[in-house]
Amino acid sequence: MEHGPNNLAFYICGFLLLLIGLVKLPAAIRRRHDMLLRAAVLLLVIASTVFFFAAPDSIALINDLTGIQNFAAPLAYTALTAFSGASLLLIINWRPALPEQTRRASRICIAVFCIVILAIHVLFWLGDTPVEQRTLFDGYYASTPYIREMILLYLLAQGAATLTTSILCWRWSREVTGSLRAGLLILVPAYLLHVTYDGLKLVAVVARWTGHRWDFLIDQVAPLAAAPSALLVVTGFAVPLAGPRLTLTFRAVRRLRELTPLWEELQVVPTPGSMRTSLPWWSTPAVRLTARMTAIFDALLSLAPYCDAEVRDRAFETAVLSGESPERAETTADAAMIVAAANSQQSEIRPAESSEIPTSGTSHLVPLSRTLTSPVIRQFRRPSGAIESRST
């Protein structure tokens, strides 16, 4: 009797891998020179076929459609071997090296795995597999001439490729930082799990040669390493690809949060409309940040005629006396002037002397927004704040 994971587990893993690959496919087509992205998409598609071919129902369907007993076995082994070879090839081309070294290593990798895949099919046709085995093929035919060599060949080829890939990822991870290092550190255990998968099957095969039946390693234990390995592989390649974009997104979200006090302070200021323009819900944080900064600058320009240098000087003196450093007191004075200008604009009171622009650039906006919580600013929130400051 055969055991092992049910079909649903295989199909869910295969579908998720294929879905992620299809989501990335348009970007891979547009960015034709991004070989890493294109190779990652191909790897995801190959990995998905591994799970589709390995599902017991798929094995039965392939055998029935072809009319060849156990023909699904060499197909599944081909997918597994192609996945391990593609993984190694991807790391070879991803890791910085001399172009000639990369080309030579790539050619050797492609040639070796093409020979292995060809040998798998030749050995299958030379052997005899009359009894269908959906989940225990490796154990059942472990001593069958030619089939024995086919099983041993694919297990050793996969194990060697995935172990080499894991070692290369570990060595490279010590030379880089950021999202690339994080991705490589995820790939190390991902491929070690695949080595474990091959090792468990190999132990069961050798056990058959010595007269023992450890088939539970093949259909019950080994598959437990397959799904986590695939998930980690996807994550490991996704982190470097999405890392820079995620970093920019997090920065935009943080900047949006930091600018919120200033943005809320200026919502009462009449502007051409950018501040009050609603963005679609699907707008990215970067787009929202651009719109918010534009709105803030529009409001500050609108307040320029109402900004009073005397208010700023008074706020600066108050901030210094309250213990703030001169640099922070400068920002506090700007914030106080903006608050007073907003009050004056609502009251339609302009300062008698010439006005000045309240801020000079984007780098000043975040400190300005943070300073709005300063106790010095409170007295300038009164509608009469600007008038009182001029009479001082």
C-alpha cells in the first residue's frame, strides 16, 4: 500500500509557484536585459512543474494517457533535475565573476545536466517497470537493472547541484549586504532542505539493496522537506528582486507619517487644489508622498505673503530661552511663523513689512513637521498670535 502527501498539497504548492512566476512574467518580458529576473521566472515555472508531475493523480493520468507504465517517473525526474540545474546556473550567472569564467561554468552546467536528463530517459527505456508505482517508485525499483542506475543518477545529480548551490550562496552572502544578503541566507537552508530530500530517498534506496524496507522515508518523510524548500527558494529569490522597491516603499510610508502633522496643519490653507485632490485607493506610497509634498509646498507658497519675520524672531528667542539648541530653535521659529501665517491668512491680516518664504527645501519639511509639537508653537495658534508678536 502506498502512502504520502495527498494531491491537494502538491497542487497548492505547484499553483502558488506558477502564479508567482506568471505575475513576474510581464516584467521579465519588458526588462529583457534583466537576466536575473528572467531566470528567476523560469525557475519558478520549472519548480511548479515538479509539484504538478509529482502529484499521485498526475502520475496516474500521465501513465494512462501515454499507455506506458510509470512513464511519469522519468518526467518527474527530468523536472527535478532541471530545477536543480537551473538553480545552480542562476547562481553562477548571478554571482559577480569574470565574464569568461561565468560563460565557461554556464556551458559546463548546461552540458552536464542535459546529459543527465538524456541518460535518465535512456536508462528508463532500457529498464523494465511493469508495476505502476505512484509514490514508491524509487524504493520498489531500487534493485531493477537500469532503473536502479536511473534513480541513483538523478538523486546524485540533484544532491550535488543543490549542495553546490547552497555553498555558493553561503560564500557569496559573506561578501554582500542588504536585501541581497538576506535573500542568499534564505536560499542556503532552502537548498539544504532539497539535499535532505535527496539524501532521505538515497538512504531508502541503499536500504533496499541491503534487504531492508525503509520506504517510509520516500513517501512520508522526504516530501515533508519539499514544500518548505520550494517556499524558501521563492522567498530567497524574491527578496533581492523586491528588496529595493520595498525599501523605497517603507521610506515613503515613514515619510508620509512624519509629514502628517505639517500636512494637517496646512489643510486650512487655500491652495490650487492639490491638497484636496483624492488619490485612487491603489496609489502607491511613493505617489501619495509626492502628492503630499506638492500640496505642502503649494500651501507654503500661499502663506508666503502672511509670513512675518518678527514672529519668527520672537519664536526663535523663546525657543532658545526654553533650552532648545540654535539649530532646533531655527526650525521651531519657522514652524511658529507658519502657524501664525495661517492664522493671519484666515483673518486676512498681512504683515506690514515684506514677507519671506517659510521653508527652503524638502529636507526641511520633516524637522518642521516634528517641531509642530513644541510647546513654543502653542502661543502662535491663537488667531491673535501674529498681531501680538508685531506689537512686542
